[in-house]
Amino acid sequence: MHKSIISPSVMCFNMWKDGERVLKELEDIGTELLHADVMDGHFVNNFMLGTDAIKNLRKSTNIPLDIHLMIERPEDKLHWFGIRENELVSIHCESTKHLQKALSSVRELGAKPMVAINPATPISMIEDVIPDIDAVLVMTVNPGFAGQKMVPQTLEKIRKLRKFLDENGYSHVRIEVDGNVSLENGIKMREAGADIFVLGTSSLFTKDGSIKENAEKFRKYVK
């Protein structure tokens, strides 16, 4: 299995009030990725992190961005974000009629393309683009809002996806999980085959411990 890594969610802390402090803490604990949600109010019923916010994030931290595009027609808008080499960029298969084209465009920009799937989207929808990606983002809640409960069926989806990837020559493709990744759920997701964990209000940004304490606890049990 791939090494387990964390990708804290920007939407789960106040970037304008606490951003400098939180980003420094995340850098100090060796955070591998920073999960940045982009929402357009159409693909999902919410707005989050516009183009300027993404560009400002890059100026504020050296943590590589893990950009999650929850927007319609992403292939027409990639150039808005100033995507950089080695960043991760997730595109929802439900958001475009031209998924392969959109993923190829991410690769051409030097970034690592990922395909994202909602809880009700079957794995079969992405089988033909697996050769074009570095990872699959499995949404374990319906996208758009933080604080939701995990959809239980998504654990079996992770397991089936890991089995499919390993048996078909794609063991290098990672599985990222996003949605109610608590310590308890994270352990189950890891056992099912996930290796990138989007951490938010149910694990990293809680009142029960500091960012450092919560990260250390998660990494101890979700190896």
C-alpha cells in the first residue's frame, strides 16, 4: 500500500482570521498536501475559494495544493487558477462531457490529474480514464458542505476500487477520501485501501486537541 498522507481542508478553518497561524502549524507538522475546494454555486449549491484565493494560498504557504474543482465545465476554466507543476487537481466525472480532455489538460499544465466521484457514482464511470490519472478522489459525503456524516456504502466502493486498480495494473494510482474523515472512519477507509486523507472538522480542526496533537494521533492509527 502507498504511504498514508494527510491533506487538511482549507474550508475547515478561517483563512482570513487564522490563516497565517494555521498554515504555519501545518507546515511545522510536515503536512504533505493542502486541500483547496473550489465551488461555483452550480455543480454544488455553495461557493468556495475563487481564483484569487487559490493564488493567495500559494503565496502564503509552501505546502503543495490539492485542488478539488467542484465546478461545471472545468476544462474551460483551468487556466483561471494558475495551476502549477506537481499540484494535484481533481475533476468530477459528473461535471463535464469531456472528462478525458479535461484530465489531459491538467497533465499538460504539469499538474497531477485526479478524477473525483460522488457517493452515488459507480466506479464503472471512470474505468476508461484510469490511464490518464494519478489518483481517484472518492467523495464519502455528497459534495458542497462540511460537517456531513459519511455515506456508509462508500467504504465498499473504496475497497472495490482498490481491488480494481491493483488487479488491472494501476497499483500506482492512489485513492483520496474526502468527507467525515474522523479517526474512526479514517481507520476503516485505510483498511479499505485509501491512502490520502482530507482532514477537517471531524479530525484535525477540533476543540479536543491542537492541530499537532490531532495530526499525530491520526497518523499513529492511520498508517
